[in-house]
Amino acid sequence: GPVFQIMQFGFTREAASGLSGLSELETFNASKAALGLQAGLSASARVVRGVAIVAEGFYRTSTVKNIKGNWFLSQTTGSGTVTTSDSAYYLWTYTDTQPTGAYTRTGFFDGGGPAGSNVSGARTADLKLSGLVILFGLKFSL
């Protein structure tokens, strides 16, 4: 049947440098709803009165696209604090080509996405919430 899911994503990065006296705090928070499908089977076998062994399997499929959220950056030095924030930042995935090789990266950028001569294949990231879950357990009833 149908599944309604709410995805919440949070990221925090803190960095400090003793040499330059720089400290940074960066956060990104996003939430988004998604629809999907779920199907499952369940089987149980009675062991003794009031106790049964239960096996269940569920498969769920859903994808969250265009994850948009709030980005915040605070940088503090000896001369003061500078803060930057934007409520229209997206989670992006891209290929970063360096002399040591090509690396798949994710990051938080505005609607234009990551840019630069070493960036290719940039697109907003998709979060796939699909998969199979299998549960085994005991069921007790009075």
C-alpha cells in the first residue's frame, strides 16, 4: 500500500585553527515529505500456548528529490564574527576531479550548484529510501 514518509536531514561541522584563531560552525537542516509504496508478508507458527515465532518481510520504495533546506555559516576570528545564512540551499552531488583522481562528493549549494573547472556532473542529490526489511521474533499473547 501507500507510504507517507517525512525525511529530516541535519548536518553540523565545527572547525577551529589555533594558528589563525579562526573557528567555524556550519549547519544544514532540511525536511521533506515523500510518497512511496510498501508491500509485505508475515508468517507465524505457534510454539506453545501464548508464544509464537514470527517472521515478517517488507519491501519499501521511495525517493526524496530536491532536498532544500537552511544553510548557516558562522566564522569567528580575532576581529569579530561573520555569519552567512540562506534558506534556499540544496543538497548536491557532483564529481570533483583532482590530480589524484575523480571523487564523488556531496555538498550544500544554492540553486546554481557547485561550480569550477574541476566540477562535473552536478545535480541535486536524491535520497533513496527503498529496501527490504526482514524481521524475526517471538510474539507473546495472554
